[in-house]
Amino acid sequence: MDKSIFFKRQKKLMLKLKQIHHWNAILFTFLALTGLILVSPEFRQWLPQVRIWVKDWHIWIGFVSILPILLYGPKLVRHLQSLRKRKANRLNLYFVLFVLIALILSGLLLTYHRSFSPRVSSAALIVHDVMTWIGVPYLIYHSITRSQWFKAKEKRRRQKLQEERPVIEKWNPIMNRRAFLRRGTGAAITVVFTPFIYQWAKPYLSTPTASRTPSPLPMTELFTPMPKPSPHSTPPIGGGRSGTFRYYSVTSMPEVNDENFSFKIDGFVHNPQSWNWKEFLDLKRNVQVSDFHCVTGWSVYDVTWEGMKLKDLLDQAEIKSDAKYVKLYSQDGVYTDTLTIDQAMREDVMVAMLMDGELIENRNGGPVRLIVPKMYAYKSVKWLNRIELIDHEHTGYWEQRGYEKDAWV
Ligand SMILES: Nc1nc2c(c(=O)[nH]1)N[C@H]1C(S)=C(S)[C@@H](COP(=O)(O)O)O[C@H]1N2
Ligand SMILES: [Mo]
């Protein structure tokens, strides 16, 4: 048999694989960068508009990144054959393919999350996160140890050692050097990434109660008197929430305490209302159990909320007939959103003060936040301190920046 044909084919295959590999590396690097911007709380505060573009780019590049995998698919068998005698390379290949496919599938589920139940997107988000925290450090390790620079360094060391010790001993110091360099690189990357991964994983590792680390100053010190929870809140009638919040804020957290607390209803109403902390505690509260869904894919289930129905507060203020929208303000001075009067009158829309029997923490939007269970949580304004009835449309914070006006889950 003419072996040269075989080698030619083999060479062509290698060339193709190399091209695919390069495209894949470039796309994955872009995805990693855009992805890291998306999870960064800093970017949420500084450049919210940019965040929305970045999200679109991330999704588009994600779609394009399916292409190298599709091109690679038909070559998989021959590639594996060529790695027959190289177990480590084969394992590496399986690992990389597994991470990429998991990222693509979970990414697709997240992109089309509206077509699936929130539980599906919660799971997809966790898979996407875990694979990112595995995939990104691996990508960096892989690109460093295969770079020309790294190889040249390895070679230099090898040459130096050979000059010093022409006889290669059985216990091979050259190979050890090489392993040492690689392991050192791996260890350095692990050290750099571990704190980030730990931060991400922390809320998942502990039970919901244990993870309730106090905010800088506990609410008990910021607010006196404290609201007395209803018997339905302690123990929570919903059994207590399941799932973990991701704490979001487009500003630094506003400092709210019993001194500077105020809550008012004004605009197109017959009886404008204004309360200080003590007066606000006297309002009649209800208890409800509901789920909380963020549009980015995570959810918290069976939260027992205690607070005032928005409807009751609006009835008390007596809406004028020319009012069309309810505008909601946050004490952070930046975040707003609106509901139509019909939406605001729903029985489950709540101005909440307690969550699972405790005053809502500052980082969760406490002491007072809105809850609109049937809509994505960007409607649920944190640090709510003013409700204005208006006669014209107003576009909320994230809606101005590209989120859909239709927030129904
Ligand atoms: N004032 C204010 N309210 C806000 C936000 C915000 O950044 N600032 N983020 C919204 C979004 S997008 C979500 S998902 C929830 C998050 O609530 P949490 O931080 O309590 O988890 O708050 C909503 N309300
Ligand atoms: Mo959100």
C-alpha cells in the first residue's frame, strides 16, 4: 500500500483541525471576556448600557461558536484514531468537548428562557456558570502552556540542563523541570481563580439560613422599633424560601435607617400620603408566598413576604381619574419603574417589608421593596420610597436600556 496517501490525508486533517482550533480559541476568548463583564457587579453600576450590548454580543458570538463544533463533528472519529496511542490527549479532547457542548446547550436554554420554566433556566444558569469557571481557567492554562513563549522557555531550560549534565539519568530531571513548569502554571491559575469561584459558589454551599451573613450594619441596629412579624411569617407559611438571590444594584447601596426613612404617595391622587418609619410600621400588613424570577435566569421559590398590598395603599391615596401609570422610585435616586394602574391593582403586588419573617435586608432592597411576582424582578424596585401617580408613560431603568416593556414571566 502507498503510505504517502495516508500521510497526506493525515496532514490535511491536522491542518483543518488546527484552523478549527484557532477559530474556536478566538471565539471562546471573546465569549469569556463578554461573559465576565456580564457577571461583574461593577459593570452593572458603571456602564449599564454597555452591559446590554455586551449581552447581545455574547449571545451572537455564542451562536457563531457552534459553527467550529459542527465543522469538527465529522472529523471527530478520525481525530480520535490519530490520538489512539495518546491517552492524555484523548482525555483532554473529551474534556474540552464536554465543556464546550455544556456551555452551548445551557447558553441556548438561557437565550430562549422564556420558552421554558424558570426551573430549567435556573439549572441552565448553574451549568453555564460552572462550565465557565472550569473552562476559562483551563483556556488560560492551555494557551500559556502551548504558547511559543512557554515552549521556548521549556526548551531553553532543557538545553541548559543538557549542557550541565550530559548524562540523562534514569530519574529524569529534564522531564521533571518540564512537569514543574506546567504544574507551576496550573497552580498559579488555580490560585488566581479560586477566590472568584469561591465567591460564586458560597451561596450555593450553605443552607439559606446559614448564608444569611449580616449586611454591614444589621437591620436591627439601623431600625427601631423593628416590625413585629405576623404569625404567618414566623415560621414562614411557605416553609421558607429555596434558591439564592443574586444581589443587584445599579448604584452603590443607599444607606437607609429609621431616621432618614420616608415613604410617600403623590401625583394624581386625592389624598397624598407621607409616612416616617414609625407611622409606616402601623400600616396593615398581609402575608403572601410567591416566587421571584430574574430575567437573567435565576429564581428564588416560595418566599414568604409580609407587607402592604400596593392596592390598599393606592386605595387609601384615592387615585384621580386622569392617572394612568404608577411610577415607582428607589431611594438610590436612580432606579425607577412603572406599572399600569391595572397591573398595580393586582392582589399579589406588594410593598414588602419582611421576608421569611425578618425585616428585608439592605442588600435585598430592604427595608421596603416592591414585589411583582408574576413579572421579572426588574419591576421589583428595591429601596422603594416613593409612589407617584402619573398621566403619561414612563420607561423604567432597565427598559430604557433594552429590557422588554412586557415583563410578564
Ligand atoms: N433600586 C434597584 N432596584 C432593583 C434593581 C436595581 O439594580 N436597583 N435590580 C432589579 C433586578 S434586575 C432584579 S433581578 C432584582 C434583584 O433583587 P435582589 O438584589 O434582591 O436579588 O431587583 C430589581 N430591583
Ligand atoms: Mo434581574
